[in-house]
Amino acid sequence: EAGLGALAEALLKNRSTPPLTLANQFLNPSKNVPDNVTALEGAKHIISEQLFETPTLIQNLRNYIWNHGCLKSSVIRRQEHAGQKFSDYFNYQEAIRKIPSHRALAIFRGRNEGFLKVAINPTAIESTEFTYGKQLIRQHLNCNPPQNLTDQWLQDVGAYALTNKLLPRIETDLCLKVRDLAETEAITVFANNLRDLLLAAPAGPKITIGLDPGIRTGVKLALIDGTGKIITTETIYPHPPKKQWSQSINKMTALIKKHTVELISIGNGTGSRETEKLITDLLTENPDLTLRSIIVSEAGASIYSASELAAHEFPNLDVSLRGAVSIARRLQDPLAELVKIEAKSIGVGQYQHDVNQRNLSRSLNAVVEDCVNAVGVDVNTASVALLKQVSGLTESVSQNIVNYRNEQGPFQSRSQLKKVPRLGDKAYEQAAGFLRIANGKNPLDASAVHPECYPIVKNIAQKTNVSLAQLIHNEKILSTVDPKTLMTQNFGLPTIIDIISELKKPGRDPRPEFKNAQFKTGIEKLADLIPGMVLEGVVTNVANFGAFVDIGVHQDGLVHISELAHTFVKDPRQIVKTGNIVTVRVLNVEPTRKRIQLTMKIQGQSQTMH
């Protein structure tokens, strides 16, 4: 508006006239440009803005800083005590393109909570002189080396623009890039952890007692049958202040003997080790009992207990007792029970609340659907929560399936599903291969073979001169079949190979065999741990930097990636998965910071994952 754009242009084109002399031609007191110094100041800002809006210049600077710069964090003055949990990052610096996702998210969390300052140094060596950046701008302004006073002035303008305009913008851009990359990587880790949890080994249809531990409020008990139906619920008070230890043992023993209980599932929250000791005493007093007790993750159980779904499922059951039912059921079939809880509430990662929640939900929901489809769903026993995760089925259609089942009795065939209201041809086509009917009219309905492929199976039976029932499970006959001879216009070789593989082991559950860890007696809190102890534990979480292991002290220990194996490990998931039972040795314990360092590198012992 003051006409200084023309001065900026003149300074860039006319290098022979000194800047102050040239600026005298552009004075305009009515526009607040009373002298040549003010005019040059205006021209400086215009040229700086032009540099700021030059894409190639910004991109070249951004690329250089990404490849050579460092992310630096430092503690905000007088926040040392309050921000103690971020003490690792009070004076921290790391190559920006190499910083691991967990570290980046921790630093950004520290900044968001007001304890850390975060900056980007353009080079690995901290310096006020960013030589490369200055040279790049000088080349762009064609003033390197300076030939006259205008060139010298333009160099100063370039330095000003770099410090005050370009670097702040690039720092913001790169911090966003680091955060986006860290979030993407973290979400992948969370998704992998969720997949491992959902595909954990099911104990199966065993009569189970679920215990939701509590000290003052008592231990909530739920006894369920092999199908997950509630037989009875109770609250026992073995711990202080009531200390009804013997009465609790007697009450549980009576229930166990009356109902032939096979498993006891104990939630891993506060009071779990004390409650486990109660079961140990019970079994010591009753050596004739052969049941097993297992500590399971109770993540999300309290959220489920207070949910609308739980209220609909258990309308007459107290909220506090619903968690015990969930803890028992998640031992019988983790997948069927965990799908009732919002995936984000299961607790799949250390920084899951720091990432984009929409992206996290989308990724985790896809994992849930993949896992449900991989395992398959028994259409005659599945809940609405489980059915709605099957490809093609909405919540309302899933409810209609359950209603139809309740009114008409168990489904006898997959084709019967077409009679369910609002389950159209498209939904049937998508869902049928994932829905199983055990002991139905057609043995193929219990397999992963899609109804569209039944003619191919019949063709195989005819070619091998056996009945359908004789063909299924018959690896000897199926091994003689040449898949190429069965190809059609609609079904290619990969599909035929999949069908034959499924016929060999129809309805095969991809989940591992059920096993459980044995926590060491007497090791119940951080103070009980001594470096050198060798313990058994359960992997609760796998991150890119290592694995967290529950060793029974209410605080997971960390096996750093460098301590997972004697050889180099690139990805911790190549060594361990969530739910694996592992043997670890205690390296170090920091009670004040609640940190436990563990190693799986145990002399003379190779790890076998369960």
C-alpha cells in the first residue's frame, strides 16, 4: 500500500545504487514512510515474505534439515520436580529422522503437559550459524559473494528471513511430520498388539469362576458354565478390613465341588496377587481339586461393566459383578468377550491416547473384523457384539439373527440365514463364509468354505468316488487332487488351493493352544524384586523398542529390544507377541519411578514362546 513493493523489486534488480540512496525515491510520509531507513525496513519484510512463499527454497531447506537436523527437548524452568516422569528428556537431542515413535510421542506429551520445550536444530551440531541455509538463500537472491552494498543488504535480509520466517515454519512442519510418522507407527504397533490379544488361546467351554479382585470392597465372584451363562454370583471379603479368609475359602470350595469348576480366572488389577494366594491356600487345603487358576488382563472390564451392552446383557446384575463375568468369559474365549469392549479401551499401547483417535479407531476396528473373520463365528452361540464384527453384518441384522435363533431354534444350515429379516443376498454373500454351523445338515457349513464353492467340493467328491462326509478331513485323498483340474471361469487356482487346504482341516481355529504362566510365590510387589531373579511372566504389550511383561507385581517390566535375544533383533514381534509366556531375569528395579528392567538373555536357556 505504501508503494514499497516497487522498492523491493528495484533492490533486487538494481544492484549498482546503494540501498539508502535508492530508498530516497520511495518516501511517502502520508503512508508512514518518512525516511529511507523506514522504506528499507518495509522492503526487507516484503522480500522476506517472498522468500517465505518460494516452494522450492522451502522444500530444499526442509529436506536438508530432515536429513541433518536434530529434535531437541529441554525442561521448562521450575518444572523439574512436577515433570519428573519426563526427566529422560530434560536435556535430550536425537537425529530427527531417526527418533523412534515412542520417544517422539513421549516428548510431545511432555510439551503438551507444560514440562518440556521442543525445538529443531537445523544441524546435528547446535549452532546459531546455519551456513547451508544462508548459502541457499544467498544463491536464490544472487548475492553470494557480495559485490556491492545492495548484495550485502540482501544477505542481511536473507539471514533475517531465515531466522524469523523460514526456520519457524519448517520447524512446525517437521514437528508435524515427526508426530504424524510416530502416530502411524504407533497405531501399527497398537493394532498388532490388539490382534495378539484377540487371537490369544481360548481355554474353551470349561466351567469357570471369574474373580474381580478388590481389597476393601471385596472380591467379586461369578461362576459361569461352559457356554458362558451365569450360574451364580457372590462377593467375598478375604482381605482387610473384614479378613474373612477362611470363610471365603470355604464358600469357594463348596461352589467348586458342587459345580465341578475347572478354571479360576483372576483379574490382574489391585489385589490380584493377594487373591491368587487365596486360591493357592484353597488348593493346598483341598489337594483332591485339580482345577487351574490363571491371572488374566482385566483391561476394559470396568468400562464394559458400566456399558449399555452389559446393562442389556445383565439387566438384573449389579454393575460391580458384571466385571467378574467378563473376566471369566475372556478366559474361555478372549475374542468373543473382548469384541464387546471398544477396542481403544482394551489398553493396547503406552501412548494410545496421544495419537489421532479417529485413525486409531479405524485401524483397531479393522483388526477386530479381521480377527473375527479369521476365527469364524458359531452362528448358534454368538452374541450380537460378535456377529456385528463379521463382514457384511450390521448391528441390526446381527440382532435379527439372534432373535430368529431364539424364536425358531438353532440354525440347521447356512442357507437358512436367508430367512432372517433384512439379511439380503449381498450381506449373505459377504458373511456366509465366516459363519459356522456345527452339527448342521451340511458338514461344509462348519467350515470356512463359502457356499458358492460347494459345487467345487462336490466335484472333488465325485472325482475321488467318496461321499462328502468321507472327503472332509481326509488328507490322504485330498493330497491326490490336482487343483488345476478344478479351475473354472469364476474360481482360479489360489481359491481352489484354499478350498482343498480348508477341507483337510475344516473350521480350524488359527489361535494357539491354551497355556498359562506361573507367577513366583512370594513375589507380589516391586520391593520383592531383586536383580538376578529369574521369573516367568506374560507379555502384555509389544512396542518397537521392546516388550512389556507382567511378572505379578502390579507393574509391568520392560525387556528392551536389545535384551530380547542374543542376536540382533530388528522387530520385537519377530521374537514375542502379546500373550506369550516368557522366562525373564531382573536387571534393575527403580521403585520411585516404578520401572523394572528385564532381560530374556538367560545363559544356557533358549526361549520357547507359548
